[in-house]
Amino acid sequence: MTIEPLTLPPALQPGDRLQVIAPSGCVCDRNAFDRGLAIWKAWGYQIELSSGWDDRHGYLAGRDEQRRKQLRRALVDPEVKGILCARGGYGGTRLLETWDWETSIAPKWLIGFSDITSLLWSLAKQGISGVHGPLLTTLAEEPEWSQQRLFDWVRQKSIDPLQGRGWGAGTVTGRLFPANLTVATHLIGTALEPDLTGAILAFEDIGEAPYRIDRMLTHWRMSGRLEKVAGIALGRFSRSEVDGNVPSFTADEVLLDRLSDLGVPVVSDLPFGHEGVNAALPVGVLVELNSNLGTLTVISD
């Protein structure tokens, strides 16, 4: 069975209008947000802040319906060529509980990561590729090459392979599905879960103790989802350390234990995730995962 890559939105051009939305958690660091805005503007884009982007409702950036309206307005406005997510946190999945994608919506860029996984994977079910990449509140912390990678990709230019550490041997190709492990785990069995047959999963996370990473990966195994995939790419699992007085595995030991016996290529230590370089990863495009060389490469047409 041949699985086609997802549709890429049209390449962004200087002067294009992009809209900022806050579909998840409220913005707590205004300085980081403003620095991210300045970078996008410096690349020549017109940035529009969606009404309500700075609202707060507990840990959310406004009530669910308010945040749904932000997403809907950005999607249906033909003048908006891309959607920039302000931050992650939590709340994106709540928007999709009663959400219907409009089949008439033209493909446009959706950019974010962490909690934005829910939106990126749901959009992928509509056949449209987004970007698992820096949020407005994290973009300024990226090194120059990582920022360049993001802007090259949305202009539909080629991007370099990422280097990690390969386990075992083998090379596979498949559609790339990057994700926050926690968010993706909670999409299993829901209407938001995309078809992962032949996919290459790319996982990262933050603040999850090794036993919780173990629990999530065990759920992936027991659900049968990992029997479908062609390979697995692993980024950074930040703040996974436990108190030295508590018996524990490390996150790396858990990943090796739960994934090394699947019979598929695995590449770890790739430069994406929280609290460090977060290289942009396009969703649903064809990639090559080479565990001999420890590389993840986007396959250009």
C-alpha cells in the first residue's frame, strides 16, 4: 500500500499575513512572546493578534469557545496564510471535543509544538501538513540555524537532515508524525488519532518521570499502535530526573527497554523538544530514518 504525504500549504512570501492564536495555555511570559513576534516581523511577515489571545481562564487562554473562535477565524479568513500558536501548556484537545473541520478550508500553515500536537494531528487527518516547531514564546531561544530551518521550510525550501544516535541497524521511509508523547498518548482511541500505518513517530516530552514514560509507552504497545509504525525518532525528554533517593530507571533506560525490541529502526538524541534546540519537523511528509547513521532526513520531491 502506497501512503501519500500530506498536502503542504502554499509557500509563505514576505508580506503574507499571519495570525497569532492562543489555543492552549495562557501566555505568562510576555517578553518571550514579544521577542518571537519581532523575529517573524523581521522576516517580512504581517502579524495579526487574534482577538482574545491574551485572555486567561485558570490555566487556559480563555474559555473553550473563545479559543475555538480564534482557531476558526484564522482558518476561514482567506487573507491569513499561516497560524502561529502563542504557547503550549494545556487545552488544545478541549477545543476539538466538539470540533468539525470545514472541508472547504484551504491549506494554511499551523505552527507549534507540545500541546499543539492535538491540533497538528487533527489537521493531519484532514490531509494537511503543519509544522511541529517553535512557538512564539520559544522561538527567540532557538539558535540561528534552527530559526533558519523553520523559515526555510515554510517557504518550501529544503532542510538539512537531523543527527542523532541510531539503535541497531536499518533504514525506513514513512510519513513523519512528531508529537509530545503525553498529548499523543491521550489521542489514542479518539476521533483525533490519525492513521499511523507505516508512520515514523517522533516523540518528545517534559516533566514526565521515567515511570510515567514507561506507562505511556506500555499503553502504546498494548494498544497495538506500535505494531503499525515503520520507525521511531526520539527527541529530548526534559526534566525527567527523579530524586536520587527514589529507586528508578532513567528516561533513556525506559526508552531503550520499551522500544528496542519492536524490530523497527530507532534514532534517539535528536535535537527537538523542550528546553533546548527544537528543530522544526514537518507533519506527515515523507522522511527517511536511518538507524545506521542516526539520521532523520526529509525526502524532497
